[in-house]
Amino acid sequence: MDPFSSSGELVNIHTTFTQSQYSSVLSDYDAASFSPENRLPIQILQYRAQCALGEYDDVIGSISDSDAKSTPDLAAVRVYASHLQHGSDNAVTEAERLAERQGDNLTVQLLCGTVLARAGKSEQAVQLLSKHQGSLDAVALIVQIHVSQNRTDLAVKEARSARSFAQDALLVNLAESWIGMRTGGSENYQKAFYVFEELAQGPSSTSATSLVAQAVSELHMGRVEEAEVALNQALTMEPGNSTALANRMVLDCILGKDVGESRRKLEGVDAGHEMLEDFRQKREAFGVAMEKYAPKFEP
């Protein structure tokens, strides 16, 4: 059963987390004020919020070896934080072990499934996540994996199934918006924009993540000036947000501006960001191609 269902006492903190308001997840909720059976789910959400803010050392240092051995949820958190921090093969191996031994545990499904997906083991991740019992978080992750594989048909099927039991849940709306952004077309972009804008501009729901999502949807609709405003708001809110900086580079390129400053900022925040890595790979491939056509002089 999903502990974050709309009928439980965790609905508000889970909504705050889903809206990417990670600082609020940490500052506005005290696990001691919740019923004893919900204190572990609260702790897990707060650890996940810390990871989203890049506080990996704090998370790893808070979980002892004995706690990880006795509580699969905490073991999954430690593996998740370690993978996000280092991207090591050891974390992936441990995620696989946890998935095999504790695959019915929701936290193991969500966090180890994320680790496996990030490591390119998408099929294993989906297989693990599919063990969920009505978890919208698991549905959202499965949709993200299918979208990343360009399998929008499978993503639509998953989201439609969730819609049948979750009605107008925020995570379902977000999942359908991700699918629409990947599918493309003016109608799909517009629908996604409405969802992202509502989150981004609501006083109680705004976050850098939702502002970036709004900006990207506006870029797809050709509304460059509006996208720039949203991205600037996101970077004012979180100057070190790597996703916002990466999309700032894209926007600068569209506007014909020098992307050097945005790139340097992104390198300073996340030198291993996928956009920077993609640039490096393309530069290397271009160098290899150039060598094929380099002039050769015979003595």
C-alpha cells in the first residue's frame, strides 16, 4: 500500500516533495509530530530531499552500518546517496543485491530502481518498480524510464493505468506532461505548460524545478522571452541549479548569445553534467573525424 496516498497524514509533506520544494520538506515537517508508523516514511522523504539538494555526505553520515543492515529503507537511501555522489559501480551492485533480497519494499523499489535506471539498467529498474502496490511514485519513475527510452507507448499505458485509480493526482498530471513533452506537438506542449505553469506560479507550490519545466515548455512553443523570464526566476531562487543552468545554455544559444558564462557556471556546479559530457563526447568524435581528412605529406 502507498503510504503517501491522499487518505493518509503524509499527503502534505509528499505533495511538498513532489512539487520539488525540498527545503520546505526539511524545515516545515517534524517526524516526531506524526504517528509512529509514519516516522520512517517521513525520514526517508527528508533524506531524499537532502539528496536532491546535494547533501550526500550528510545523508550517508546519518545512516550507520547497523541501521542499514536492520532497515532496508535506510540501506536503500545510503546506496542512493552514494550513487548520486560518486556514480560508483559498488553502489549499483549493492542496489542489485537489495532489489533481489528486499524487492517488495517500496523504498528499495524507488531508490534502487532509480540507481539501476541511472546506471543504464532500465529493464531491471522497471522490473523492480513494477512490484509496487499502487505507488504513484513508482508509476512516475516507470514513466520517466519509458520516456527516456522513447517508448512513449509504454509510458502512456502506465500513466493511463494510474489515472484509473488516482484521478487528478499531481504525479499523474506530471507524468502525462512529461509524455506530452516527449511526444511533441502544439497541443501537447500547451497541456504540459498549463501543468508546469500552475505549479511554477502558485505561491505555495513554486520551485526552481517547476520554473525550469515551465521555461522548457515555453521554448517548445516558441515563447523565448517568457522562457527567459522563467529561467531567470529559477536561477534567482537557486543560482546553483544545474538543470536551470543547462537550459540557460540552450536559451543563450537560441538567442545567439555567448554560452561561455553559463557553461562555466554549470562546470562549477556539476562538472559531470550530462550536457557537458555530451559536449565532450561530440568534441572527441569531431576530432577523430577531422583526423581522417587532415592533409598528409609524403617526404
